[in-house]
Amino acid sequence: MQSNGTGAYKSSEKFAAFGPKLRGSVPGPKARAVVEADHKWMSPSYTRSYPMVAKRGRGVRIEDVDGNEFLDLAAGIAVCSTGHCHPQVVKAIQDQAAELIHISGTDFYYESMILLAERLSGIAPMPGPHKFYYGNSGAEAVECALKLARYHTGRQNVIAFFGGFHGRTMGALSLTASKPQQRRRFGPMLPGVTHVRYPYAYRGCSGGPQDEEAFALGCARYIEEKLFKTVLPPEEVAAIFIEPIQGEGGYVVAPAIFMQELRRICDRHGILLVADEVQSGAGRTGKWWAIEHTGVEPDIVCIAKGIASGMPLGICMTRAEIMDWKPGSHASTYGGNPVAIAAALATLDILENHGMANAAKVGENMMKRLKEWPEKYAIVGEVRGRGLMIGIEIVQDRATRQPATEWRNQIETLAYERGLLVLGCGETSVRLSPPLILKQEEADIALDILEECISLVEHQQVPALAAAHA
Ligand SMILES: Cc1ncc(COP(=O)(O)O)c(C=O)c1O
């Protein structure tokens, strides 16, 4: 039984077998107490959307402190690629923890650093030889790429994109241009960063009818035809940083032609092309790296999140000749910690055997159903993505495409109340970034719940439109 937004799916056998299991209304009493204590102790800079207090996780399920079981299509912000506590990952972590927890690859050697480099080299989106740097987070992978690009080229400037998110340390933050609050009162930023338009066709074309490819080409050519001819001498540009699919910016996919044009510009002017695959990489899109969908080879790749199933690991992978800096130029005490590397090696095994192909298959099936929603629901503007990286843009009005941030937030909360965990992204999109081991049945139920939430918000907020679409 498929949902039409009415909630009828809840009586199905599939729901009983694969759906969430709530013991009452959420949040329960224990969750409320934790949230209250959290307010007392924790930094108010965190951006929790709803009061889900996790206790344990298995596969795509999270149990909260009150014993409610949720379907998790957020995966710890696209991190738990193999699901929560995959037995192979848990065993790899436990075995490694019993053997050697830390020694610091900055000052000593250990074999697993090399093993992981060899594995990643075998699946890199550009030809080898390669070299690797290990840090602890996405931001650290980006910091490494930024410093290295300057060091290798001897050039100071870089180009990044509006809507881009590359992390919150000062260097990475200087590239980030996603939300003003992320930068407010932290300036001045690193000098030498110029932001240009990302080919967000759904928004970019809203001023009038414009072909998506023409718009994307226009965005890329602006760099050469405007920036380089006016304020930014190309021989002073070290790198272009791009998310092949913007994550925090709204799960926006850059068309292949845009990426190809960026590559051409980089080649022509000796600029490095840096693919930030922190969110889009590690199999999430059904290929190892999202950039592979475009046929473009980057010079540097930033990797984190899904690569180690939740252990902290950030990786900067480059063509070998680029990583030419001298000892002491860059390092990290914990980067490439043996336990994190063990988790990454187990993660690669799981994704290679099943996860990546599953992401492609289940993602495609989900997309087939989701692509009907802009026709079916007045508040769904666009659905986009690749594999299990899917964004649903919520709008007040499909004709004007006016963002509907509040409605998007309501959808997230309603989903939580029904046992489904999803996060927002961009100004007004819902993101689906589940574990890559998501079963078809779980995906179906997640979409049933989400559809019910969208339908509810539509009926509350725009009853006339909803009636017209009924
Ligand atoms: C594309 C991208 N780059 C970098 C980062 C920063 O990663 P971290 O939060 O691990 O520092 C993120 C985090 O969301 C990201 O999505």
C-alpha cells in the first residue's frame, strides 16, 4: 500500500515490519530532561531542528532515550554510510582499539595509513600516482587543500561558490558561503577568496525562461569573461573549490557541462580544481565520487563524513606531484588515527560489496516516486539529487518559487513526530541522506511518512492549492 499523503500506509504489514516504532508522543520524558540539561551546559551554536535524543543505533534505526525507534534518513549528517554500528565496522574498531589506539602519524609510521591510501588510490576519480594527508574532519581536509593549493602554485587567491559549505575553521569558513549566521561577527575572513554563482538552475533561472545548460555555462564563463578580465588576474588564482553537489547549500547538482567548463578554465590558466566530496563522496551518489557523474577529473579531493562510518577522519587526496610541501608544512596530532583508519577500511569493504550499488538502486527507485511530487503537491518546487543524496525544495508558490523555510521546518518536525529523521538543507529544502544500506522497504516507508507530512503542511498552509491538487 502506497501513501497518498493520508497516513493509510500505517496499517500495512510492511509498516509493521520495517516502520518506526513509537511508544507514545515524542519527545518522551527522558528526552525532555536531556534537552533541558543540554540547554544549561552546551554551546548554543548548535542547530538542533527537533528534540531527538539518541541512545543507540543499529542499521537505519535510532532508538531514543525513551525507547522510541526512528527511521534515520539523516545518518548523522550523511556520515553513517554503512548504517549505525555495522558489525564489521564495530569489530574493526574493537580489534584496533585492543591493538593500538594512537601513536601519531605525524611523528611515527604505521601500516594501516598506507593500506588506506592504496585502497583510496584504487578508486580515485583522477589517475595516479596519488598522495594523501589525513586529518580529523571535513574542515581539516579543506584546510589542507587550501594551504596545499597556495603552497604548490605559489598563488594566493582562490575561487569558491555562493551556497558552498566547506567547514567552519577560519580558512574553510572563508570558502563557505552558505548562511550569513555561519560568518556573522567572525570576520575578517581570509583574504583572496572570490565567490561566484553556483549553477543552481532552479533559482538562477527563476527570473525568466532560461535553459539549464545555458545558465550553467554562463555561471562558469563569468569566471573567465568577467573576473579574469577585471579584478582577478588568472595567474594569481591557486584553485577553484567546488562541491560537485552542494550539500548544506541545498543538495544542488552541478550539471556536467558546468564541471567540464571549470576543468577547461583550470587547465587553461594552471589553476587546481578541488572537489569537496566531504558530503557527496564515499559512494553516496552511487559512484565513489559525485564528480565521476560528470566525467571531470579533479586535482585534489576532500573526503570525510561517510568514509569512516562515524569515526573522525578527513582526507586530502591529490595527484602526487601537487603534494610537494616540505616536512613541517602541515600535520595533525590525531589525523589518520589507527582506529579511524580501521573503521574506514571496513567501511570501504561494505560499500564496495553492497552499499554503493544499493545507493544507486534504492536512490533511483526513490527518485522515480519523488519526481512525481512537484506535480502532486503545490508546495514541492523541485526534487533533485543523485543516488542517496536527494533534496526536496519546498516553496510557497510553484509559480514564483518563493522559499518556504517555515513550512520546510514544519515538515521536519512532523516527520520526527511520526518516527522519521530528516534534516533540512539550503534555505528551504529537505534533505534525504540515509545510510547507503537502506532497504527498499525502509525507503518506501520513509517516503510514505514524508509524503504525509508534506500533504499535512500543504493542507494547513495552502488549503486552496491543496484542494486544487486533490
Ligand atoms: C561539503 C562539505 N565540506 C566540508 C564540511 C565540513 O566538515 P566537518 O563538519 O567535518 O568539518 C562539510 C560538512 O557538512 C561539508 O558538507
